[in-house]
Amino acid sequence: MLVRAIDRRWSSNMHEVRRQRIASLLIRGLKTHEIVEQLCKETRTGRDGFTEPNPSYTVNPRTGEPYNRKTIERDIDELKTEWRDQSAAKVKDYYGHMIATALEVQRAAWARGDLDMVLEANGEIRDIVGKPTKTESFNVNVDYASLSDAQIVAMREGIRVGRLASEIMADEDWPE
């Protein structure tokens, strides 16, 4: 049982080593067939013209033979998917941060009563998320007795700005 557990860890480690080597070659712009060749070559010609060990040379520890093309292609597909997912997550984080910043600017602008800045923050948010495909209306029940006069004025102004935005978006000359 202990031997099998050690074998699994070693196998997993070799899998990561192989993927790191493939990633390194892929990043350098090598094509699949070139990566396969690099991983299968035991030696290479160095800058000085002498033969030296190939640092990319990788063999299957179970067979002692180089990995086959199908295994390497599978690793390449996995790496590309992983990189794509990481990239998408970073883009989403970036857009989330930009929207949060614009919303904070908008909140501060409302607090100061700076309606021009509120509209500018709305424009920033619109630019980030794009033009809405449809406008939805909804009813909100508000207990006005619990609100201050300033809060009521800000709320009414927000509704007015929302209506104005709806009219602008309904305009056929809205930029895409």
C-alpha cells in the first residue's frame, strides 16, 4: 500500500514536470510536432556546436520511453484550457473592480449632491457593462416617513435620472 501511494505521488510529480516543460516550449511558440521532437530528443546541439543533454527530454517513468504524441497533445489542450480559464477570471476581476470603483464614485457623488458626477459615473458603468438589451420596470414600496428630506430628494432625483437614461437608451442613435 505504501509503495502504491509513493508511486502515485511520484507519477503526479512527473506529470507536473512534463506539463511544465510542455508549457515552456509552448510559450516559446513551438508547434505540437516540434514540442514532441524536443521532449523525445535526449541531446541537443548547444550554442558552441557541441552536443549537450537536452533539458526538455522527458520519458515515461513506467516504460522508460518518451511520451507519445497523444499524451503531449492532451497536455497542450489542458494547458490552453487552464490558461484561458485563468485569463477569463482575471478579466472578470478587472471589470468587477472597475464597476465597484464607478459605483463608489457614484455613491460619493450622490452624497455630495453632485448630479453631473452621478451621470458621469453612470456613463462609466454603461461603458463597462455595455448597453442594456431591454429596460425593465419594477415597483418599489418605500416608507417615506422614515426618510429624511434629503434622502427623499435624492431618491426622486435618482428616479428622474433613471427615466432620463431610459429615454436616452430608447433613442435610435444610441452608440453601440
